[in-house]
Amino acid sequence: MVVGMGVTGRAVATALVSRHRPVLTVDDHPGESLRRWVVEHGIDLVGAPELGDWSSLLEGCGEVVVSPGIPDRHPVFDAAHLAGVNILDESDLAAAWDQRPWCAVTGTNGKTTVVTLVAQMLEYSGRRVATAGNIETPLVTAIDDAEVEAFVVEASSFRLGHARCFNAAPAAWINFAPDHLDHHADLDAYLIAKARIWEGISDPKDAVANLADPVLSQQAPPGATGFGSATSTCRIEGGYLRFEDRKVISVREIRRSMPHDLLN
């Protein structure tokens, strides 16, 4: 079952059909565009189910993939728990179908900027990469490109919170502030979802953390690769961006050098 038929939901349904997997889609507010889309693709759609419908809808379902826009309070979560059906994010499917490496970035602000920077740096180093996740391209779509060597994933709390197992390395958490409380049950739930960015880290050096952020400095595992403080692994010192003891680039050469730009 795929719940929520926005960009990601449609990509997941398409990917499942292409792999000859039976699919039932559910959307709380199906418009005419979606109704035409499911007809064109030969996919079953249940629109605006009542609260009491979920137990019967889940009969025969092996897994439920929830789209990023589905809030924690949605009835599908309790219903799936009672039915013993696993909740998945699209990243779980991508990880099961594709073994190429991916790194990830999360944070309250600046995710897209950092994902873009990471992708460009990898490309300049000669790697063929693709950006995916909480941007225009879902991960289940990005993996269709056989020429890509690695993926740079923008990981929102919506995706992290719903994933069965999030496994990206390296993974960066760039900042934290109260947000999306209309989506998550409370601030603690938002924090727990964000912290899952490091769930798949085996080497603590692959956990990249903004140590200038008091929340992240508490959450970062011992041995994490830090930035943002005067003593962190990555830092601004003597007019240079440094990694450990090495000069990476002069601050003067960085086109945008406001404090948040340097952190990014």
C-alpha cells in the first residue's frame, strides 16, 4: 500500500508496478488529476477512507509506504501497528533495490544548499552523482539511472521518522530548531526523527555534526566529524577553511562568506 499520492507517492507506485508488485494507493484528498493518473497507470486508488476503513484496507498488505507529507497523527500508523504491517519510507525500497552508496544531509535549514554543494564537489572530483530525496527527484526514481555512482540524499524529518532503517554514510546534521510541529507529535518526536540520520553509521567519523548547535553537540556520537567551533575537525582558522590540519580554501576565495555560508 502507498499512502499519500503526491510526487513521492506516485514515484513509489510507478516503481512498484515496474517491478511487478501489486499496489493499492490511498489518498485523503484525491483530485481529478490523481484520479486520471491512476486510471492511466492501471493502479487501484482508495480516496478519503473513513477511520474505520483502515483495518480492512490493510488486509493482505505486506508493507505500507507512507509519503513524506503524511503526519504522525494519521490513522494509518495505528492501524498498521495493530495489523502487524511494517511502515516504510521510499528510502527503504531504494536501499533494498539498489546497492550503490549514498550520503545524506538533514537539518532544519539549509539542507538543499548543502546537498547541492556536496553533489557539486563530488562531480568536480570526477564522480557521477545524483541528488534525491526531499527535492524534485525521489530516491526510487533516481536509482533508475544506471550511470550514477552515488547519491546525495536530502533527508527531511518526515522521511527519517517513517523509515524502517535509514542507512547512509557519511551523514550530516547541520542544525536544529523547532519546526514541523504540525507534522510531528511534539518537539521530542521531531528531534528523534532527525537523530535517525546517524542510524546507519558504523564509523563515527562518518557522522558530520554542527558543534556550534547546542542540540547537535549533545546528540553527536563520540568521534564525530565536527564543524562550527574553533576546535572542531572542520573550522575557520587564520582566514582559511581547514580540515584537521590541512588548509582547504581561503575564505577570500569563497564567493558567499556570511557566517551561515561558511557553516554550509
